[in-house]
Amino acid sequence: MLKSIKSFAILAVVMGLMVGCSSNKPAEDPNAANAAGTGAGVTQSTVDVDNDLSAVAGLATVFYFEFDSAVLLPEGRAALIGHAEFLRNASKSVRLEGHADERGTREYNMALGERRANAVRDFLVLQGVSSSKIETVSYGEERPAVSGSGESSYSKNRRVELSYQ
Amino acid sequence: MKYSWIFLFILSLFATPVMARLTIEITSGVDNPTPIAVVPFAGSLGLSEDIQDIVSADLLRSGFFRPIPKTDMLSMPKAEAEVFYRDWRMLGASYLVVGQMTNMGGRYQLQFELYDVISQRKIFQKQVAGTDSQLRDIAHAVSDAVYEAITGIRGAFSTKILYVEDLKQAGAGRYRLVYADADGARDRVLFSSSEPLLSPAWSNDMSKVAYVSFETSRPAIFIQELATGKRTQMTNFQGLNGAPAWSPDDQSLALVLSKDGNPEIYTLEIATKKLRRVTDHFAIDTEPNWTADGRSLIFTSNRGGSPQIYQVSLATGRVERLTFEGDYNARPRLSPDGKTIIMVHRRDGIFHITSQDVKTGNMRILTETWLDESPSIAPNGAMLLYATQHQNKGVLAAVSMDAGVKFRLPSKQGDVREPAWSPFSK
């Protein structure tokens, strides 16, 4: 796993350099000297190594909860351990958005959504991720993933969505 | 003069006028509503608003009256000399409203009279005046006067409402904070955003509203002045910034912040931005509402294992549990007389609006619709507005505090929710 990340990283650097070089080529461009002087292509490519999300591409980014509960369900753990492993070594940060289903009052659900986001955050921190890399925000019941009433909709809406920033 | 405030009622909203999006469907009334005849007012034909129609609709919506259709009327008196009680007794009317409108160089003056048909006497004669754009205010002032004279309860037909509309299409104006008359007419968008808006709350002097906006990609509490549209961001803390509630003197907001780890209730002095923490518990504390004396807050907390209503004294910090029935009681609102708590209550998996007598603790279910939430009580304590679902859409509905009268205000577009009934204008 780690090896493949490394080789991909090297490939990304090489590709980044190539892109950087090719963008510097047109001599007719009056800004060419300027552009060449920035070295932006090289700098960006090193960032690209870090930004590569392929290592976590296959991992779940949505984690579900029971009604009026902020207890992380066991099925989410494996994916979160994978995210934590990646985050420990990457300079990327994550945003955790907590959500609730439409039942219950809106501000209470806002608090519940935050509890859920915090449960995911706490799990990542326990796995060694720096809390400075994690931003949490609750949308309560204001942004359902699916509309409609009934447990099949509700269960999809009681969730935390993880996204890399 | 009692209705002199009408003259002063110049609310120059910096807002967009939109088509009236709420209509009214009465779903239940009292068993024997009082028949009342509102005669079309002389001199009001051809005006931009149908005054008689607005007054009749107000009285009908109160649930206590059954307005007699004008097509049934045998005569159209405009003053006492033309009133023949026999005509109105034959129609079964208990009360009669007549009046005449005078146009005085662009200003409209309505003189109106209320009669008791049974005892054959005039109850009052009053006047109200305003401009062409205030014809609806004139009509609501008539409704207020008639309602109060007959029921003894101050009318709330001249009051306003706020609500949140979700057009359910991603884009710049998806979420809107709307300001409207209590009957849903003359709606104006106060603020719109691509991000969620919630928890609108009136200042007690009706000059400002506070609400939660996600426009910064996180929740923040804003105050918006109604007259100018000027907005001020009041909070920008890590975590929750929610549930603003104005203190009775409008000097402070009670609100919910989680910056210290858990959702806790704070008070924020508006002028100085001085923050004071009120609750301190690892559970969820939210949805504060002030008692009328400004000395305590009632709020929702799940510190006992399920959401219940508690009261906290601001002076001592002492917390007392107020609800014990059921395993979900949330978002409390005190009635204007302080005798009743209205809240969201779950029973057998269904969310109802319930009232609880503060003294006896007796709970009563007021609504039986679907996913009922966000109750907001009229300033006269006679009715409350709440949000519910009807035909898979979020709509507003109203119910009287004794559960006898019910009506819906269906939306023409999107989901409508989070109603906030205004105080009386001073």
C-alpha cells in the first residue's frame, strides 16, 4: 500500500514537472519570462503529491447513525481508520458535516448533528490525527441527503459526511 | 385615538415584494361559531383591496365566527338609521358590522359600527384611516376591534409573521426569510441565501429580527433591522451558533454555543457583546425562551437521557425540570400570560404540538398532523402557528390554544417552515 503511494507520488512529481515545463515553452508569450521565473509548476507538483487522494478513494466518506444517537456504528470504523492513516501523514485537512433526519426540532437536531460530527472527529483524533486538521460543522436537518419521510430516507439522512479540503 | 398607530405604520422594508404565497384553508372550527354579518362598506367599491372580504376572512379564521355571505344579505346599511334588526335576525346574525369609507384626497377614512342584533343595540362606533397601501391595515384594524368587543380578547389580525421558505432548488435564492401579514398577505423577502436559514426571532419592539444563517459555510447569528435591511453578524464562534431569543427588554439575546465543548445556553448583551454562560452540562442544552420577567430561561436538554424542558434561573443558575410526560419534549414557548408552555412532544413515534399547564403540569395534545414543529404563539395567546407537512410539503398551520380551531396556510412553492408570530406593535 505504502509502496504504491510512493511510486504514484514519484509519477505525480514527474508529470507535474512535465506540465510545468510545457507551460513554460511558448517564447512568444510576453509573460513567458515571468512565468518561467515563478517555478510554479515545480511547487505545485510537490503539493500535488500531498493532495493525491487516491489512497483514500475507495473509502466510505459517509457514516450513519441511529435515531437521536451520536454513537459511531461499528461498520464505519474500518473506513475511518483508513482516513486516519492517510491524514496522519498528509497535510490535507478534513471537514466533517453532521446531519440529522427531519424528525424532532431543528435546533435540537443542529446539536445532534454536531454531536455526530464530533464523534467522528474524536475517533480520528484517537487514531492519531491532529485535531487542527479537522473542521466540524452541523447542518442539523437542513440539508437532507434524500427527501421523503420514512425510515429508508431517515436512515440515509442521519449521517456525517467527510470531505477533504 | 385608538387606531392612530395606523397613521404611523410606515414600515419601509428594503425588501422584494413577491406574490402572496400563502392561502388559508380552515380545517376545523368551534362547534357553534357566532354568525356575524359584515356588510360591504359604503364607498369601498373599486378599491384596490376588498375590505369586507378581508374582515370576513379574519373573523372566519379566528374560528369563533361564521361570516354571513353578502349574497344572502337583504339590505346593505351604511349607518345606524338604515339598520333594521329584523332583517339580520332573519338571517340568524348575532352581530352586524356596517361602515362607510370616505376618500379625503388620497387618504381613506373608514367609520365603522358594531351592532348586537339580539339585544338591538350599538356596541361601538370607531374610525380608522390610512393610505391606499394601508387598506389591508384598515381592514385588520376593523377585525381587531370587532373581535375584541365580542370576545374580550385583543385581536391579533394586524400582527405580522416571519417564516423560512426553502425553494428546494440549489442556487442563490434557495432559502428565504419572509415577512408577511398574519394572514399571509403582503409577503416580502427579507433575506435570501444559497445556504440554510433558520430560527427567526422578533425583537419585542418589532424593529429587528435575529436568525441563524449558514452563508459563511458555518452557522452564525445575524440581526437584521426591518426598516433599513441592515444586517449585523452577532456571533462567529467555533461550533454551534443557534436558537437566538430576545430578552423582554431587547438588550440581550439568549443563544446556544458549543465553543466550550457542549451545546450550552449563553446570554449575549447586544450593545457590549458581553457573553455570559448560563448552563454547564455535558448534555445538549438548546432552544432557550425567556420568561416574561426576564429572570429565567426555559430550554430543551437531554441531560436526563431524553429531551425534556427545563427552567434555569439567571441569578442563581439553579435548574429545574418542567416536563415528565413522554420521552421527547422540545422547543418550549411560554404563552404571553406565562400560564402555559407550548412544545413539541413525541407520542407513539408521532410529533405533536402540546400545551402544558405550568401550575398543574397537565399536558394536552393540540395537533395531530405530521411532523409538527416550531410552534409560535400569537401575542394575544389565542392561537399558535406551527410547521407541519401536508402532501409531502412543508406548510404552516395554526391551532387555537384550546385545540378547537385549526387552519392551514399552504405554500404555493417550496417548503415553508419556522414561523415566528410577531408581538403586538406598540
